[in-house]
Amino acid sequence: TSIFPARPSTEELNLDPNLSPEERSQAILRSKFGLKSYEEQQADLGDYRALLDAEAKKEKRDKLRNIDKLWPEDKDFVAILPPGIIKGIDTFLKLGLGVCTLAFLVAGVFITIEAGAKATASELPAGLEEFVVGVVQPNFTPGLGVLLAFSISLGLFSIGLGGSAQSTYKENP
């Protein structure tokens, strides 16, 4: 005596038990209420590309959901690298950072000397002034960029090493 018609139960729907939760909800909504996805509505209007787009989106979602199968969480990128390569990368980044820092500081000193000479109207040797104005000053800012790139790379590499599965504390029961 209800005003609403009786709805079929999930047993009457005959749903595939292997459906993902999203596919299962879509099947229930489609069969019980006649609801269609946006892509299906567009296909009913004659735009069949919408169904192709929906399939492409579904494949992309499935790939993202199954990313653990490609690279399991307990498998670590750092664990694959041999220790010699890790040490080589670490040494390269530290040396690069050191050299860039030293070069940046020396460039700053040269620019300060040249600016001081201009301010006091003193004469610098012609070769030194040409070197500072022609080489050091134009490369000062890009040199800072390289210094920051080495610093960031070393930081990210260190975080990558510290966040590896081998360096994470775990209690085994």
C-alpha cells in the first residue's frame, strides 16, 4: 500500500560480484532509477565520442588505482641503486654546492671591490675592472640559480635517502 513502486533488491538486479564499487553503484543507479552518466546522455543525443572519452577516463582511473602493482609501496628506488652510485651522486652534489658557494662568494667580493672603487673614485687595474664588469656581474644572478639548484637537488636527494624503506623504523612482531 505504498505510493512508491516496489524496487528490485540487489539480488534481483543480478549484478556481477567482480564489479568495482564504482561500477556497481553505476549499475544499481542505472537499473533501479534509470540514471545515465553524462557520456551516455551525450551518446543518446548522437555524440558517440562521449562514450570513447568515458572509456579513456575509465582506463586512466583504473591505471591510477592499480599503481601499486607497477611499483609496490615497500619497493624502494634507492634500494635499487648500487651504493657506489648513491655515493657518487651525493659527492657530486656536495662538491657542486661547495664550488658554487665559493664562486658566488668570490664574485660578491669582486663586485664589492669594483663598487668600492667606483664610490671612492679609485682606479682598478684595467684587466680586473673589465673582468668584473664583463664576466662576473652578468653571471652573478645565473650563478645564484645554479647554487640554488645544487642546494635543492642535494636536499631532495637527502630526503629521498632518508625516506627510503630501508631507513624507516619498523617493528617486526
